[in-house]
Amino acid sequence: MTTPIRVRFAPSPTGFMHVANVRVALLNWLFAKKHQGTFVLRIEDTDQNRLLDPDGQQIQKDLVWLGLGYDKGPFFQSQHTKLYQEHLDILIKKGLVYPCFCTQEHLERKRTLQIAAGKPPRYDRSCMALSPDQIDALKQKGTPCIWRLRVPHKQIVIKDIARGEVQYDLSHFSDCSLTRADGSFTFIFANFVDDLTSKISHVIRGEDHLTNTAHQAVLYEMFDTPIPVFYHVPLMVNREGKKLSKREFGTSLKDLSAAGFLPDAILNYLGIISLSLKEEVLSREQLIHVIPFDQTISTSSIHYDLEKLRWINQKWIQKLSLPQVQTALTPFFEAQLIDTSTIPHEKLERVLTLIQPELHTLAEAPEKLKFMVSDPSFDTETLLAQLQTLGITKESARALCNLDTAASSAEAIIAALQARAKELVVSNKQLFQFIRLVLTGSASGIGIKDLCVLLDLQTIARRFENMKSVL
């Protein structure tokens, strides 16, 4: 009988969701979908001193925003204390754990001495040698203690999707702690008990958990239960190969959302980030069939490239229908106090259609559209620098700003400007960049013909007059 596929995403509510967390959530979701399995959400909230997101509300909102729906949960470790104690009692009864009364200071001194002697820093099992009478005496004194796992010195093997069979020599591992001095349970033990009782078949998590996996594999054997299959996801690094910092822009989901990255684009990028594909713009449904879970996957570090994400985001923005674009951009316009209701409907649709292909993020839209609701503002120093970049002198710019006020249309103004530019030895390219600068505040962007449709004659004349006043 085939074991039902069950995976879990088990974040700690200690801060904003990081792109590495999102990738782990995505891989679990994709694996469950690929194998018609169950995707479980578990909130690992045992460390009450570090909780920044009580009840994991933000985590749940983030998963909804991303479109990564879970089948079971959320379950909370803080509600499983009784369950953990029951499993610890089983280990105590079997003699597979022992109480440790060493203080943190004492352990640190031992660690320092071991390192100084060139030895690996491991617990020396001094408390395992305590007699029952010695243990009782220490308990009667109220000496704080923890429970340590009696790790057998043998070989143990796990199956890893990325690495194949991974063998651990347990003689190189310390007897890990299963509880803390305050009686709470450690990550290693709580995480194991939850995976065990939830019947998790595949554990997909970061490769920084490789050492924890060895201890948890021991626990599975002690409970006479098959060890799950693991996939230790390679760590993500920046373009320089350094570990991603939470302070770097673009590494938190909050940053990406606020900057106008679409959920589909984020998942698309994090899904293909370590793959070489001919077609790179893929939906979640397409990713289900692309990720090669059935073969050994590279274990090399993954380089997180924000520019590549911007490119993929641009492609996803281009896929949006006009109503979807308007809905997506509304909060960004409102944040910049741009009232699009003052723009005639037809012109708003036209300008959105023109700027949509150029957007790498939604947050770029207000700057590109604000010329529709307000005149560009210039200071003389900045303007002269811009003109110098265009290769246009101050005198030529002033001459170009002397419009024929009798012109009957925007097209007539442009024709007159082209004639004058020819006299001033200003090329059409320079002229059009200059006109765009006058009308929008930027030398690049929407074409001149489109600007003549979007802006009325009065607005065009006023903006040329504004430019002349600065010169």
C-alpha cells in the first residue's frame, strides 16, 4: 500500500516572511499538488519570547496573497505541549534520554576547552554517568535540568531528494537537548513529534536543518517509525555569493509586495530559480510539472537575483487585462495622492495601455502617470543638466518654448517646433526628447503623438510656458 503524501510548511512567527521561506512553502505546495497529497500549515510558536506575529495571522495572510492554499491547519505548536510530554515520557520509560544539570556557563567553559585542545565541541555526557541517588539529590535541591537524547554511536541513513542517500556517523554528534530549563520543548523534539503524529511523509526544508535531521532520524528509529523522505533545499545567497540578509531590499515578502511585485511573478521566479529552462514565464500550475522532484536536484547554493525577478514581474504585468491593471495599480496611485478619477475614462485607459508594457513593478506607475494630473516642476540647475544631457543649449530651449499661441492643434504645435528645431540645428530625436521633458518631466516614455492625444492644447501651451519661466 502506497504511503499517502503529506508535506508541511512550518514557519516560526518571528518576523516578516522571507523569500527563502516563500520558496520552501512553494516547493511543499508544488510537491503536494504533483502527487495529489496534503499540504499542512503548522505554526512553530514555541519560542514565546520571539513572537512578532501572534497566531501566525500575517503568515496566513501571506499564503492567501500568494495563492498557496493549505489543506490542513493551521496547527500551533504552543497547543501541543501535552503531546510532547507524552512522547518524552515514552523515551524516559525506555531509558533513551537522561537528565542534564549542567549550567550554560559550565557548558560554555567545556566548549572553550575543547576548541582550545583542537577537539570538536560536543557534550561530554558527564550527566549520563549520574547515579539515581545523585539525580534525586540534585532534583531535591531544585537544580534546573533538561532532558538529553542518548544518541547511539552508530551509522544512520536517510533518503534525500537532492542528495540521494545521506549517511550520518552519529559518533560525531552531541546528545541534543529535547527540553529547555524552563520545561519547554526544543525545536528538534517538537518538530519531530509534530511530523510523526501528523504522518508527514516528506520533509521539505532548508539545508541548514541537515544536522537536526540526524537527531530526528534517531528519534524516528526510537519510536520504531519509518523515517520520512527529506529534501534539504539549498540556501539562497545574493549575487556576490553571500548569505541573504534580512536588511537587503527585496528579501522580505513585505518589501516585494510594497514595491509592486505580483504574487504570480514571485512564485514563478522562486520556482525556476535553480533551473535551466527554455520557457521561464510559468504559472503555478505549470511549475507543478516542471520541478524535477523525481530526480536528484542540484545542491549548489542558489543566487537570488532581484533584476531577474523584475524581468519576470514585467512579463506578468504585461499579462494583466486592463481592468486587472487598474485594480492592481489603484493602491499605488492612492499612496502617491494621484486622483485618477479626474482623468477622462478613455484617456485613462489609453495611458495605462501605453505604460503597462514598460512597468517592471506596479510602484513605477505613479511616476509615469502623474503628468496626466499635474504639471511637471523644474528647478533651473536640474533642468540645465537635463538639457546638457540631451545636447540642447539653454538658448535653443528658450527658442523652442516660444510657441505660436495661434496654433489650432497639438499637431500644429509639433510641426512648428520641428521647423524651428531645424533652424536651430536640433535633431528630431533631440526635439522629441525635449518635448517629452516639457510635457511629462522625463525625456523618455510615451510617444509624442500619444501625448498630443492625452493632453489638451491648453495644457501643452501652459507647460511650455512653465519651462520657459524656469529658463
